[in-house]
Amino acid sequence: MNFPRIGLGCMNLSHAYGTPPSVDEGLAVLDAALEAGVGMLDTATLYGAGRNEELVGRALRGRRDRVILASKGGMAPVDGVKTIDGRPETLRAQVDASLGRLGVDHIDLYYLHRWDKTVPIGDSVGALADMVTAGKIGAIGLSEVSVDRLHEAQAVAPIAAVQNEYSLWTRNPELRMVQATRESGVALVAFSPVARGFLADGVGDPEEFAPKDIRRHMPRFQAENWPANADLLPAWRALAAEAGATPAQLALAWLLSRGDHVVPIPGTTSITHLHENLAAVDLVIDPALLERAGALIDTRTVTGPRYNAGQADEVDAETFEDAA
């Protein structure tokens, strides 16, 4: 699978950050992305309880062949509660449901959204491999997994991509995953590449987040950690200006410099920001300045873990606490 250098994360067109845009506004963003040549759209069963897949499907009508279409299963709302379920029968049903909502006959890349720790990952991946054989999905991906889990999955079926959180302020993939994916020819798809708005200088006062904004439950945005993180922003803005870039573009350019196999998927509800993000691919920034960016925003300088205890229990990716 030939991955683009940058894709579009579609989650926040239906879910997660603030108040989602209207359907018409979401379609306008997707239309602008497709016309601008975005090479991959990333959605999931979970996002908006299926509404995001329906939105993406509407946008793709008549131009399905323009993009790599990626979706995810194994984590979905059940009676209004987010539920991780990697049983083969669940995944088979979710693939079929995703195809229906998207209005397509195949999904190019389908991720196991979370490893269900009660189910051997080989069982889940085996079910997705059956979906590849059936022509319903083109390739298999994994999300928020460790290198050990990647290797277990690869013993069952080829894995095309690992989608883990990766940005200047979340460096967990650098523990093992960046190297492991490079060595095995797997794309490392970086979600939240601008740190959930932080590196785009898009967060004012977290106390003003909408009531259902998922960042309210993330420690780095909470009162005990936010002031120290906000103190990094003036120097970050200045560094971006020195680079001749916006803060978001500098964050994306740094990620793109991590390797040709690293594919950021920033999300946005703004057409202006969409074009801003896409322009990061063509920026030429002095490697020395990128090194300074990496020193300014790093595990050592960012305050607070990326997830609270409950959220952390849902993922399998390497942590600095385990590596210590």
C-alpha cells in the first residue's frame, strides 16, 4: 500500500473536540480535502457512533478511488458506553456495518482500534485476515499497540500500518515503534500530531472546553498540569515564526522528518487550517531548527501523562514509565 505523506483524521467532524460542525459544514471540509488531493481519510466505528463513517461515505460518492479509505473496529458504543470487543464475530459484524455506513464495497485499510486484552490478538487479526480474503478490506492495521503485539499480529497476517499517538509532546513511539515499523515496512500513522490542538496554538483556557470535550479528562489539560504546559507556548510560537511556519506546520514538519514511513493525520473542522496543514509537506526547515523544536517540546518538558488511569488501561503502546 502506497501511503501519502499526510492524511486527514476525520474524528472531530463528528466527535470528541468541542461541538462538532453541522453535517453540511463537515461535508464542506471533506470536499475541500478531496479537491486538495488529500490521499487518505481516517474514520472509525466509534466516531460519532457511526455518524462519521456516514459523513465520509457521503463525501466519497463518485470519487471513491481518490483516497485510501481507512476505518476501525473493535471499539464501539454499546448502549451508549464505549466498549472494546475484539472477538472475531464482533469484528466481522463491525466490518459489514462499516461498509454499509460508508456505502462502499471495500475498505482499503481496517484497523483493530484497540487490542481487547481478553482476546488473543491473533484471533482478532485472524478474523480481519478473513475479511481481506473476502475482499471486504484491503489491508490490516493496528492502533495503540506495542511492538510485542505488532510482532504477534504479524505472525498471523501482514500488517500494513500501526496508528499510535505521536507528536512532539507524545514520544512513546520513539521507545520502539518508530524503528520496528521502519524495519518491517509498516507505516506509522501518527494520530493527534498537533497534540490535540496544543501545538497548533489552538487551546486557550481548558476550563472553557465544551462539556463533552474529551480533553477535559486528559491530565495535560487539567489544572495541575496546564499552567506549566502553557508556559511552553511563547517559545513555541517564536520558534515557528523563525521557521517561517505556523505552529501547526512546524509540528507536522517535525513529524515528517522522523521518517518517510511516518504519516501524520491531523484533523480539523476548518478549511483554512486544512490547507495550512497540507502545506507543511512542502516546507523546507533547517534540521537544526527541527532539533530545537524537539528539545523545546519533549517528554522531559511536558507536564502530566497523556491519559488518565482509565484511558491508559485501554491501550497497549509502550510507556516511559515501563521503560524506566
